[in-house]
Amino acid sequence: SSLRDLKTFSAKDVFNHAKAGDDMALKIIRDIYFKFGRLLAVISSAFDPEVIIISGGVSNAGDLLLDIIKKGFSEVAFKNTEILVSSFKEKAAIYGAMKIVEDL
């Protein structure tokens, strides 16, 4: 089935269809995350991070997502900043909240 066949869909549906090679899903992913990479480059020009770590549920998209973000980033960035996917995936916020509570 194609993403076009669905009446409603979630971000997860878009990623799953993109991984399966669905043209419409791939276009959506490329457009959104290319622009996201460009946005990260603009933000990094203000904060000058050594590394940017992508986390959350979308980090499960892996190399597909990371390659598109890096391409958009490199188009706008003033310097080369490493962009990685968190090993915590969608649990990064929970681990961060636990660390804050632990430090109280």
C-alpha cells in the first residue's frame, strides 16, 4: 500500500512508508528534514555547539533522517558540526528528567 491510499496517517506512517520506498513519503521526509537541517545550521551559528544530537521518536528513522538533515545543515552552516542520533532514542527526555530529579 502507498501513503496516498491512507485517509489519515501519522509521522510514524510516513517514516514506515519512506523506509519501504514510497515516493510520496520520501518527498515529505526530504522536504521537512532538509529544512530542519537548515534551521539547525542557523541556530548553531548563534550557539556554536561542538555536536548536535537528534533524539525522540523520529531518531528511529536512522540514516535516512540523518543524511537528509546533514545535507540541509551543510548548505547553510558556517562550520562543520557533528550531527549524531542519540542512543537513548525516544527515551532521552525521560532520562533527562530522571537526572534532574536525581540532582535535586
